Amino acid sequence: MGAPGVGKGTQAKLLTEKLELPHISSGDLFRTNHREGTPLGLEIQRYMIEGLLVPENITISIVMEAVLSTRAKRGFILDGFPRTITQAEALDKALAEQKQSVNCTLNIEVPTDQLIKRLAGRLLCSTCQATYNTETQPPLRDKLCDLCNDPLYQRDDDSTAAVETRFQVYSNDSRPLLEYYGSQGKLINVDGTGTLIEVHQDLLRAIQSC
Ligand code: AP5
Ligand code: MG
């Protein structure tokens, strides 16, 4: 968990490689739906482009389908979901039916001024979705992916107006989840201001302590 740009996607990919657990990102699922050009994908994009939450019924059904289809006995890493108390309750209910539960919630913290800079400099690969940053993680060749040599692009919702809305939405709808998981003793806060590797090591230590 964490505000836009804290490094959820970047760190989830590193954890996925290290722990060999599936990575389920609600934002990535929605972007895939949009790329496929389905009517649902177009509806989702209307919300995303403005930085608003996708409606609960759409979000819960898409993410739960991904969660249940992984059938991962050792678990999985969720990134960007749950984002509201309603989603957290839906997740708890679906996991309980599988005799599973959330065992650890990692909340990455970075001051907002740094997040605004990170989002302004973020670049993504149009093919493999690898993430770069013009300041902190530049590609080897200008605007080309190191892994597949395909063009890099900026996310539509990294515009100034959408970023402002995303921060407001995070504050209003997602911050209450810190209390939800904190009161269950399942929340660990991690400083996200270090290098990618420093944050990764801190997250691994946090997971081991769960
Ligand atoms: P989503 O895609 O989840 O966006 P987000 O939460 O706003 O988070 P980001 O993906 O922007 O940031 P991140 O934390 O993953 O950071 P990253 O690793 O890329 O959601 C997008 C939209 O989909 C939402 O606005 C909403 O519309 C919809 N949606 C998604 N989930 C939903 C849900 N559950 N319910 C309803 N709607 C939902 O890193 C950012 C940049 O920083 C990169 O350039 C990276 O290289 C750099 N960076 C990372 N770590 C470091 C570091 N340690 N030091 C320096 N730079 C770093
Ligand atoms: Mg992300």
C-alpha cells in the first residue's frame, strides 16, 4: 500500500522475483483491459484518466477473478488493491472462503513533494510495462526500453491535474485502510525514500517479521 508513486509496482516486481509469488496489480489489470479495447476497458479508462477510483463492483470483480485464478497456495502480492474499506472487506470474505487471509500489509511512505517529482519523471515500456524514471532510473537509450528496445511512454494519469486528484482520493478513501489493518496488527510501515535496493531489503525484512 501507499500513495501514488511510492514504488508499489517497482517493489512488487522485485518481491515477485525474489519470493516467486504472483504479482496482482489492480492498475495493471485495468490498463490491460483498456489496451484490449473492450467496452469495459473504455469505461475503466474514463475514471483512470481523471485519477478517480474505478467503481467498486467493476474493481472487486476484476481483482477477485485474478486472485482466485492464481490458485497460489503460497500466496500472492497485491499492489493497489484494496484501496477502500469496502474492497478490504470483499477481499477478507473471498479469502476466508478459500481458508486464507491477509497476513501482512506493507505501507510504503514517501513525502508528497518527492512523489510529485517521481510521477513527473516516470516512463513505462509500451510492450513489457517495465518502469523507468528520467531522474532516478533512466533507460540506457533515450525513451527506449532496456529489455525490449520498444518505445517508452508517460501514463495519461501522470498529468498534473490527475495526480492532484489521485492524492486527494488516496487521502480520503485509502488512508482509512491504515487503521483497518493497523487495528488487526497486520500493518508494517516502510520508509520508501531510500534506493530501490534499500527499500527492497526493508520490505523483505518486514515480510519475514509477519
Ligand atoms: P495504480 O496503477 O495502482 O496507480 P497508483 O496507486 O497511483 O500508483 P502508481 O502506479 O502511480 O505508483 P507506484 O506506487 O506503483 O510507483 P512506481 O513503482 O510506478 O492505479 C491507477 C488508477 O487505476 C487509479 O488512479 C484508479 O483510477 C485505478 N485503480 C487502481 N486500483 C484501484 C482500486 N483498487 N480501486 C479503484 N480504482 C483503482 O514508481 C513511481 C516512479 O518512481 C517510477 O518512475 C519509479 O522508477 C520511481 N521510483 C520507485 N521507487 C523509487 C525509489 N526508491 N527511489 C527513486 N525513484 C523511485
Ligand atoms: Mg503502480
